[in-house]
Amino acid sequence: MLKEGELRIPSGCAISGIIDRKGRRFSGEEIIRSISLMHERSNGLGGGFAAYGIYPQYKDFYAFHIFYENLNIKMQTEDFIAKYFDIENAGSIPTKHVPSITNKPLIWRYFVSPRIHMLKGSFISDAEFTSRCVIKINKDYSGAYVFSSGKNMGTFKGVGYPEAIGEFFMLDTYKAYMWTAHGRFPTNTPGWWGGAHPFTILDWSVVHNGEISSYDTNKRFVEMYGYKCTLQTDTEVITYLFDMLARKFSIPMEKVIKIIAAPFWSEIEKENEELQFELKSMRTVYASALINGPFSIILGYEKGMIALNDRIKLRSLVAATKDDRTYVASEESAIRIICSNPDKIWFPGGGDPVIALLEEGQK
Amino acid sequence: MSLSFDIPVFEVVRNEKRCIQCQVCVRQCFNSVHSYDEDDNVVCTDDIKCVNCHRCVTLCPTRALIIKKYPLEFRENTNWTSNAIKEIYKQSQTGGVLLSSMGNPKAFPIYWDKILLNASQVTNPSIDPLREPMETKIMIGRKPEKLDFDVKGKLLTEMPPQVELSTPIMFSAMSYGSISRNAHESLARAATELGICYNTGEGGLNRDFYKYGKNTIVQVASGRFGVHKEYLSAGIAIEIKIGQGAKPGIGGHLPGKKVGEDVSATRMIPVGSDAISPAPHHDIYSIEDLRQLIFSLKETTSYKKPVFVKIAAVHNAAAIASGIVRAGADAIVVDGFRGGTGAAPTRVRDNVGIPIELALAAIDQRLVEEGIRNQASLIVAGSIRNSSDIVKAVALGADAVYVGSAAVIALGCHMCHTCSTGKCNWGIATQEPELVKRLNPDIMYKRLVNLVSAWNHEIQEMLGGMGINAIESLRGNRLMLRGIDLNEKELKVLGIKYAGE
């Protein structure tokens, strides 16, 4: 049977996210409770979490989380990493025995910084350099998979129900100012750890529910700009789209949202002339970046969290606020179980983003 | 002169019981197939002149006429077919190059018919275009690599000119001369009402039609017929015609008998002279020359008009297309070997060029690999027969399509393949005033509007079925396609999977 990346597997899902906008850190216990309430929305074939602010002592280093299938590929990959990066610290990621989690790969973590002299010749930023190296490992080192590569953040994922994955990685021992989570319902059983969500590149992480119908169009578009969609999943291509538009092209995030969930032409025509021209230009130039078909996503990045629905809301998404916290989830109950009395709870419209960013100076 | 070996191609069958000798057929047939014998009060026929255009059949009030394939057979021979024999009779009699009209009729594979579309089931919902918005609008033109915004979020990038189409369909280049004034007017009016474009072809533009400029693409071909500054500025975009699918490697042909007063004035050539365009543009002998022509046209029109470059689909179309994008074209037009024509040498029409489906897939793939696909639009032509051909073309990577044959069929063309004679009984491919007036633009433009509107509805249905609500999300979305009855190599060139995969 082909594994993820060798074929395209549609999947349904549950998603949840919490951010403390003041930047106060809290353990993974709440997010596990939230996602586990939506147990029925996943089928035990994938669960995962992204946590921001977990490595304050290494905040200036890229934290690589890597799955290895065997020691041989581990050695080859480490040779590559050692050639291009200075490794500040490395070790296996601590895990706990959980009966339902089987077939675990080797799971390693490295805190690294790009070697300065390697950067000088290539005239690119350290972020671009790092992202290219990550894409290269994932593309060329069969059996190795970098599943997290941001600074002061990390992804934890695997094959199993999300609550079991959370327990396996002992997420109650990590403290983050923002958590996102994903429970997966794939329509196939490849059982590959790399195929679980969230998907990340640098500090961008995406958890996603839906099956986008524009996948191949989006994929071909990002691949023109150096990305390589190794997993053939929606989440991967969505993450690359955000990374490309927001980081590579430096497009402001509110515009990126108007590209990815573009307003209808009929809506654009109602705007004033200047805005009309701008929206028209964005749709014209980035037509292939429009994500079509059902999706609800939670995007995490260093500044905070953005939750977004497709433009005709074909997937559920609920948002709530309480004091300094913002919650989003596939179902209202998944918020209420950890925040029984929110200040405000609402159902964002299609294409209307929920933007919950860290307050100034809280990063 | 030796004995003519000509035999009729069609047999005109008249049901004498039904015929009322009204002589409609006599008056309608410009090929003089029918004649009335007053003495015997019968209508007679001369089969050999019949081209099977159905004009008489359609207008016969008592349905007394049927046209059949002429029953005379040669001895069966799979190699020496009747066509092969008749062509030799013709050439040995005239010493001339065989001429044909319309597109390649040979039994080459039609890839559109070997590609199947996807639809959503369970894992994502299909979208109902009767109840949800469904967008088919597209923008044709050059796209900057990226958009830049200032710190306040204001757009800084200057946008190159774009042609806005309400649906990804345009009417192909058909020159005034090859087709009639009334046919041109019908195309122009339909394009205007539909919010799409028609194309002047290489015969210039009658000043009466400048008012349809916003929906007109003006063409510049190797003969430069009717090209002047006002003409270039009259349309919304300019198209440089390098080649045509029906006759790659050679220029346009307009027989002198189609060049009357008005055509002569529009083309800026003498009345009655053959308008034979040179095979190449004599100012384009290489890709760098093309760049110069593109930019001279842009200079002339103050960079307000996108410039398209049209080529025929030939073996190395992908490399040529890449060169065209890099030369600064705003859109590439690729015309497949089934593309129609008013007149082309038969041997060229039937043997030169490649299918548009393969050329399109190869070009789109090449431009993606080079990272330049987003810079220019890609328009394909060369026998787009219906809305599913369009959907498949877009999924293979096209931004839009041109339709020529389908448009003239909507105007009444019955595909008799004799445009070059100038005796089109339907008033389309003719300049005979008596025939031209048979095509009433007030009525016929609506048939074009109907056709494109119907196709647009069908495109919306198919898009919705795939769970897509904007056509740009289908462009290059080859996962929506599956092949059937294709070999590995064909699947590879098309970049699609086999049905069941």
C-alpha cells in the first residue's frame, strides 16, 4: 500500500486552538481536553499539536523535530544538518508508553542555527536558507521527515487519537502561549506519522479540516516558487501558500487572507474604486492561490493565530473569547468544555477570518 | 483538355411526390445544383456541383430533399481509398495544390474524448450553481511576479493591462474577407453582449465596427493587411499571428474573388487581388525579433493593450511558448491541428502540427517547471467543440479558449468544407452581396449569445460538481482529470492519471 506522499488521501477532521494574547504560557492539558471531546470526528489514524513559546531557553534557534525510519537515514540526515547548521543541542524527544500508540519511528529534536558562511554565498535570509534545507531533507532523504522547524515552537504528532498522542508526548509538561490541535479522519490507512497534522514550515503551522478542490492548482503554483509538495496533503500546500505569500512575498496578513479566501467578483464590485482595484489585482495575480472547496483552518505563526473558513463556509468553525484568551474549534462544545462561560461566542462567516494576535511586546 | 474523371461526391435525392416545383432550392443554391425546366415543370439536379451544405434541404417547404453520399464505389482497397484516387484525378487535371477548408478531418485521436472529469462525493460537497455563486470570470494578461504593498498596506505595483472575460471563451480570428461583413458584425455584437472578445483576424477592421472595440482583439499577421495606428488602438488587445493550426508554417490565403470594394478598402489592397500572407513575418526571423515587434506594438499603443502571440501547435511548441513568455507577450495563443480555416493546402492541413490537448499539456507543464507560467495567460484553440472540452482545457492549464468553427456553426455553417470557393450559401464565408444578406446579424448574433450562455451554464454545473466555485481553481488542476484508452506515454504527456488510479 502506498503511503502518504505517494498518493492523495482526503480526510475529514477536528480542529481546536487556544491563544493567550498577553503571552502567558499554560500547559497542554486544556487543548487535549478540547480536542478529545471531538473524538468522534477522528478515527485514530492521526492526531497532533502545535505549541508556541515552548522553548524560551532556545528561542533564537530553529527547533527541528524529525522522524527517522532507521538509524542509517538518521546518520545521513545528521551529516547534512551538521554541514549546513551549527547544532546547539540535540536529543530524542521524550515520550511515554501509551498502549494504543504503536509503530513509533525514531523521534529526534535539534536546536540549530544556519552556518553563517553558508549564508554569505547564497544571498538569502537565514529563514529562506533554513526552509530550503528542510524542503530538501523532506524531498531527498527518504525515511527522514522534518515535521517541525520553527523557532520557540514545536509540533508533536503521530498515528493515533489526538488525546493519545498528547499523552505520548507528555504535552502536559510543556508550557505554551498558543496551542493548536488536530484529530484526523483520513479515508485511507497509510499509518505514516509524517502524514498526521499539524503541518509546518518554519514557524508556520496549519491544522485543517476539509478537502480542498483546488489542490492541484495550488500545488502547481507554490511549486513554481521552489516548494515541493512531498505529502500531497491539503495542509501542506496551505502552509506553503501562507509561507510564500506572507513571508517570501511580504504581503500583509490581512491581504493574504483576501487572496486565499478571495471575495467574490460581485462583492469586489461593491467596493470603492481604490479598494476595487486592489482586490481585483490580488485576485488577478494570485488567482492560483485561491483555496477552493471546503476548509476550516487554524494558522499559527509567531504573531499569533488566524482561523479561517472557505468563502462559502462548507466546514464548521466556532470562535470565542474570554478575558485575554481566544478559542476556536470545529464545535462549540470543544470550547465550552474548557471555557464554560465565554465573554463572546460566534460563528465566523465564510471567508471572515478570526484574527487573534499577541498584543504588542508580548512576543 | 482530356476527359474529366470527376464524379459526384453527393447525390441529391428529390422526392417527386413531395416536390411542388416552388424553386426555392433553385434560388437558394449558389452552386447551381438545382434548375427548373419550364417545359416539363420539373426541378432538375446536377449532383456533381453539390457540396452538401444543407441549404436547400433546410429551406425546402415540403421536405422533398435529402442529400446522400454518392453510392458509386471504387473497388475496395484500404490503401487506395476513393479520396486518394480522386485527389490524383484532380491534381493530374489541374496541376494545382489541393485546397481544403475547415479543420483536419482525419481519424487522428481526439484526446478530449479520452479524458474524464471528476465529481465530489462524500468527502467534500458538490456546489449547486443554481443556489450558490459560481464564478467563471477570468483576466487575460501579463501578471507581475508579485504584488508589493507599502507599510500602510497600499498597493504599489503597477498592473499591466488585463482583458476581462465573463467566461473563458472568445471567438477565434476569422478575417473580414474570409467571412462576411454580417458574420463579423454578429460576432462583434455577440461578444459585446456576452462580455467576451472576438478577433478581427488578419484582414483589418471595418471602421463601422470600431464601436465594438472594447470586445475586439485586433490581429497583426505577416501580410500586415489593414494594420495602422488607429486599428491597433481600436481594440482591447493586439494579437500577433505567427501561425495557425490549420496551416502551420505558411501564411493566410484569401482568394481574389473574395476581395470586393469594402474588403479591399479594409485590407488596404487592390480589388480582386489574392491576399497571400508571407509564410514568416519578414521582421521576425528569431525570438529576439519577436520581442521587438511585441514592444513596437506596445509603444504604439502606450502600453495600454496586452499583446498576444499566436502560434500553431507544433512539435517543440513548449520551448517556443517559453520563448514567447520571455519575449514579453501578455498571452500565448496555441492553435491545434484541428483548427479551422477558410482555405489551406490540403496536405498541410492534414499532416502538419499536433493535437492541441498534447501541446497544451506540454506547454503548461514546461512553463510551470520554468516558474514562469503565472507571467502570461495561455489561450488554446483548434477544435473546441463543447463546454466539456473547455473544462478539460482549463484543467490541463489553459486560461481561456478560442472557438471558431463552433461559432460559425452557430451562425448556420453546415461544415461543407468549401469556404474557399466563396459560395457559402449561408452567408458566412462569402462576399457575394446576395449571399451575405442571407445572414441577418440582428437575428444571428443571438444564436452566438445563446451558445456561449449555454456553455457557461454547463461549465458552472461541471465546476460545481467538482466542488469548485471559481474557474481559476480549475486551471492546471489535472487531478480533476483521468484518462481512458490512453497509453503510458500519452498519460505522461497529458500529465494525468488513468481512470481508477
